[in-house]
Amino acid sequence: MLTKLKGWARAIRRDVHALWIAARDPRTPWAARALALSIAAYALSPVDLIPDFIPVLGLLDEAVLLPLAILLVIRLIPGPLMAEYRAAAAAAESRPSSRAGAAVIVLLWLAAAALLLWWLWPGAAG
């Protein structure tokens, strides 16, 4: 069962990436593009509709609402195009990722946050 759940989660992740690709392709119908962009942005965003710390309801958007929204948008995109987007997403997933690059980005964000905190902290700037 755990293997099945992991496969389902991988498919959802691939489909979110495919929707991101679909949202930027002019061949995708405009309604599907708008919905795909909003769903992909929501899925990739750290902000949740229902915060995760709320028992049971906190996981509702990730476990139920998001997959249903993804299925809706997939139905709005023509089949051959969606197959192309899924193939592109799978190809991107198989590319190697750089942990060093991710570390540099995290360090840049931390430096920006520290600079902002220093600038906004009363009396710290002079």
C-alpha cells in the first residue's frame, strides 16, 4: 500500500509540473491555462488555503481538493497536449538536481532576511 501511495504522490507531482508547462504553452485553451497556472502556483506555494495545523481539515486541501482540481484541469486540456506536457515533466524530473545550487539559493534568502531584519530593527542601523 505504501508503494501505491508513493506512486500516486509522484504522479500528482508530475502532473503539477505538467500543468505549469501547460499554463505557459499558447496551444493550451485559455480557460485551462488560467486554471492550470493558479493550481500549479497554489500547489507549489508554501501558503495553504486551510493551515496544516488545523486537525483533519489542515490536510484536506492537499489530500482531496488539490487532486480534484488537478483532475478538472487535466480534463480541460486536450489529451495529446497533456501527454506531451507529462512527458516533458517526467524528463525534467529525471534530470539531476544540484544540492549546491539549492544551498546557494537558501543562503541568499537567509542573507536577504538578515539584511531586512537589520534594516528594520530599531536602533540597529545607527
